[in-house]
Amino acid sequence: MKKISTISLFIFGVVLTSILTAGLVFYQDNKTSKSSLFKAKTVQNVTSSTNTSTTKITPSNKTMTLNMNEISKHNSETDCFMLISGKVYDITSFFGSHPGGNSTMAPTCGTDATNAYMTKDPYATDSTSGRGHSSRAKNMLNDYYIGDLNQTIAL
Ligand code: HEM
């Protein structure tokens, strides 16, 4: 009788150990595949064509190169990119809030708006005429910065 109980106990121990081992292996496996999934979603780098800075992008690999051809496509109040002093800004969401009104900014969408921004005159041909924006306005620009001219950015 004692022998039978010892054998049963041994079998129970073996079964229990097997179940626990299988559970542990399954758990580890699951963890590994989750982490490789995460790795697949981890960002990659795209290098700017003009400088060595890198931009993080998602695996969709959708990018946009901020050259003049691209900027010129975003030329309306509902989709407005501007180049100001070599930096590209997506000003679209600022329409409706600009203290100088929409009509002053609208003609400069899709263009090199450096002179317009420096002078507050949308049709300025140089940056010296007119009055410049305040430092508050200059700080606001940071909120709309999307990249440097010719930089490739992630979408
Ligand atoms: C590039 C085309 C732009 C033109 C032609 C333009 C023109 C003007 C004009 C006529 C005024 C009103 C006059 C005045 O208050 O002195 C003004 C004010 C202002 N604009 Fe613009 N603007 C432009 C872009 C921007 C952008 C991109 C920002 C910021 C993201 C901005 C921010 C402001 C601010 C904060 C004011 C209030 C006055 C100041 O702080 O200088 N503007 N702008």
C-alpha cells in the first residue's frame, strides 16, 4: 500500500513538473514573439539628404522630402507649408488664430515666405522693408516646424 502511494506521489510530481515546465516554456515563447513584434514596430532612421540628422519613422516607410516641389503643393489655407529661413513649417492649424488675419498669410502658403514673414508684407521682395514679427511670433513658429529644407521626414 505504501509502495503504491509512493508511486502515485512520484507520478503526480512528474505530471506537475511537466505542466509547470510546459507553462514556463509557453510563457517565454509568448514573451519573445511579443517583443519581436514590438521590434518590428520600432522606428527606423531616414537620413536627410543635406545633413546627417536622422528622423524616426514608422515601418510604413511613408516619407516626404521637404523640397520646394513638395512645399509648393501645400499652397492653401487648408494645407499650408511655408519655408522661412531654410526651415519648413506646416502653418495650416494657425489659420483662424493669426493676429494679422488669414489673408496676410494665405498668399505665402507653398512658397519661400521668408521675406513675407520678416516684413509682415505677403508680397515683400526683400526682408528689410516693413516691420518684423515679435519674439513671441518667432517662438510660436517652433510649434509648426516640421523639418529643414530638403530633409526627408516620416509621415
Ligand atoms: C509668412 C506670412 C505672414 C505674414 C505676411 C504675416 C503678417 C502679419 C501681419 C500683417 C500682422 C499684423 C500686424 C502687426 O500686428 O504688427 C501679423 C501679426 C502677427 N503674426 Fe504674422 N504674418 C505671417 C506669418 C506668421 C506666422 C507663420 C506666425 C507664427 C506662427 C505669425 C505670428 C504673428 C503674431 C504672433 C502676430 C502679432 C504681432 C507680433 O507678435 O508680431 N505670423 N502678422
